[in-house]
Amino acid sequence: MKIARPRRNGFYQGGAFLLAVTLYLVPLTAFASSPAPVYTPSAKFDRAWVDYGVTQGGKLGMNIHVKFTAYELKGVDTQVRIAFQDSQGTNLKDNNKSFNDTNGNVALYGDLKPGYDPAEYSDFQMFMPYSEFDISKSGKFNLKMDIDLIYVNGTLIQHMSYYDFEFTNSQPATNPNPMSAKFDSVWIDYNVTDTGRLGMRIHNKFTVYNMKGVSGYIRIRFEKADGTFLKSSDGNFQDASGEVAAMESIKPGYEPTVYNDFDVFMPYSELHLGPGKYPLKLDIDVVDNSEGLIQHMTFYEFDYSKNN
């Protein structure tokens, strides 16, 4: 006589052992890969500060500094836009269509094109002439900056901060004929040899005004993609601040004076960069003998490669 003995995880039926199996049905979607995360362009504001009583291009005003970081915007043309408001938050209205936005409000713009992700701007500077506030009355005014990062078409990327400040309008007398310059174009000849050194020859076309008989310089500084200036390490080809610069003197003989092809040579070795490929930018200015700014003319982006 056979006795059916129970087995673990099974049972006997009709003299045969049957294994009990439990099936779990799992939706196929559980094995599907998760969608790639979507990142949104943005900016993180750190701080803002102001230098008051600054003269630039013959105009008295304020130099505005902004420290911030841009995310997911590498290679994108963007702008820092600063709108100016009264203490109640009402936008100041522009009267001369000079420093203004598309709605006719007083506004200041600074162009940038991040070269990295993220791109940190430790000291992004913008100059605002006092006269462009278009406040006709004299006295003290509590004003406010509305600081935004935008696309060049005006679409907001990130509101960064408000900044309160006090403006005193004493309606100071201004030079009716300040020294200035009008930029036309810039172009570069690469791999040029000058006095035995390999480098680049930078050509500039521009016009200067109210500078007849006045000595000054064309100053060309070199910036990295994040907006920081290259620093000189040997005391050559540098400005008064120790930043890498090619400088050539001018002393206009006419009013105005047109420079159709003013060229400046820059040896590659004076950039003080190691092997690699670098996105760089020229910052081209007209300055006086003490390197005080007369007129910022333009920025010019280019790539520099060094093999060894």
C-alpha cells in the first residue's frame, strides 16, 4: 500500500506530484526606460553693486555690477536687462529713444553669450548715464532696478533681483561736445609674423570725434567665454590693471578723424594660454592717456587654438 506523503511546495494527485506555481503578471511599462529629464534655461542671482559718479564717453553716470550664474544657455545669445522704476514700482518713461525697451520705458541692456554650462559671471558690468533716467526735476529720488536675464527677442528667462538705490539729480553742466568714437568694423589676419613673433593682426575701422590733437590709445583686451579677462604674467602686452592687452597710440589730426584700417599686432605667446582650444573675445575701446574710457567700441568673438 502506497502512502502519499506531502512534499514542500507541492501535492500528490492521483499518484503524481504536482508543483504549485504562482505567476505574477507585471505590466510591460514597468520595464520601459524613464524619459530623459528636461532642463529649463535659468539663472541664479548672487548680488549687485554700484559705482556712482563714473564718467564714460564724456557722460556722468553709474557703473552697475551683477554677479550671477546662467544655466542651460551655452552658446545662446542673451541679455541682462535692467529696467528702472520709481519707489512705487512704476517704470520710468524714456524721452529720447536712447536707453529704452520696446514699451518706451527706461532700460539698460548688456549682451552675453555663455561659453559654458553653467557659466558664472563674477562681475558683469553695465554703464548707465544719469541723464538717461530722463528725470527733469532736481532733487533726491528713491529708485529701483528690475534686473532680468532675457533672450535677445525680449522673452524672459529669469527675473534675478530688485535693487533699491538713491539718485540725486543736480542737473550738472555737461560737456556739449564730449570725446567719442563710432565703431564700423573689425577683422583679423591670423598667423602673421611680426619682428620674428607669430601672432594675429587686428584691423579696426572707426571714427573719433572731438579728439583733434588729443593723445589716446586703442586698447584691445582679451576675454574668456565667461567674461573674465586674460591676465599677463610677464609685464608685456598688458594694460594698467595687468590684463592682457594690445595697445596702439592715436592722436587725431582732424575733426572728425576716420581710421579706415587701424591695425594692432598681438603675439600669440602674450595670451599666456596652454595647449588647447579657447573661445575668446576682443574688448575694443578708445581710452585716454591714463586709460580712462572714452568709448567702448565693440566685442569680437573668435576661437584660438594652441597645439603645444
